[in-house]
Amino acid sequence: MKTQLYTLFSSSPNERDLARIAVALKKGALVIYPTDTVYAIGCLSDNPVALEKLARLKDIKLEKAPLSFLFKNISELSNYVKPFDATVFRLLKSTLPGPFAFVMEAINKLPKPFQKRKTIGVRISDHPVLKALLTHLDAPLLTSSLHDKDAIKVYTSNPDEILSAWDGKVDILIDAGACGNIPSSVVDLTTNPFTIIREGKGEIDFI
């Protein structure tokens, strides 16, 4: 299998290409895509074939792996987490879409294989290509930052290097130009007060 490359421009991503990528995702594709922080790898969160492929590729157990759900908006996010108060709502509204991942209490009936999870990571990215892609999808993406094998470099920001490293391992690479190499800030909203898990690109001035 050779990875299919789509070059999409942030200023005006091609709708036909986005539709093709969406169809591939619905059929079980693994896709590498840009976010407002780093490049990430993911698949549709409700596609068992794709989830199994992702688990094998990353050698993880999806039930416990630190992956995030990538939503198109807060309304969609609300379907996967327990009701939250006005303080959390204002926080989400003021920071999303943006370079943050939040840990929140999951609903009691998450889709398989996540049904035993008490919490989930949630993201709403501000990258224009990713935002446009999500409008073509009926379920959130399960997403993970794309780490580089170089422990010092940590994240690969160059699409050419990504293709060289991942060609044949994933179905699609969306090339939207060089991405950043600073990950999202991660905040646990299930604690009181909120807990900073990782300080990244998002400015954590609300804690």
C-alpha cells in the first residue's frame, strides 16, 4: 500500500479532495493531518476497522491509550461528556477552537471500545483544513500527535519528512505545509481546581 498524498491549502482547501478523504475515513482509512499545534494521526472514532488498524500501528490498547477525540464544535463535544457547569462552558468557549486538550468526564455509554472509560481527552482544532474536513464527517476523529523518532526533535513538522517516514503505513497524508512542533496544552477539568497536565502552545492563564 502506498500512502495517498493530498496537498491542501489553508486559505481555500479543495472541497472535492476533502470529500474524497471523508469517504476514505468512513471506509476505515488512517489519515495524517495538520492541526493548529502539530501533525497528528487519526481515524473515525466509530469505525471498528480503522480503530483496530490504529491500535496495531501504534501498538496500544484503545481502552486505555491517551488519545483524544477531535470534535468540530462544542455541541458535538457535549454528546460525549457529562453535563458541565457554566464555569467549564465559559472556559471551553474562550479557548476552543484552539491549541488545548481537555480531560473531561465521559458519558456512561461511549461507543465501543471506549465504553469503560471514565474520562476522555477532547480537542477542537483551529486549523482551517482540519475544520473543513470535519464538516464532512458524522463522527469525531480519534487523534494522536505524530511523534518523531528523534527524542530531541519530538515532533515532525515537515510533510516531506512525514511522508518518508510513514509512506505505506497510513492510507492518506494531508500536506498543508509545515506545521508547528509545539503540542497542545493539556488541562484536566475533572479536578477542583483544574490541573495542568502539560504546558504547550495554549496559554494557560485561566488557572
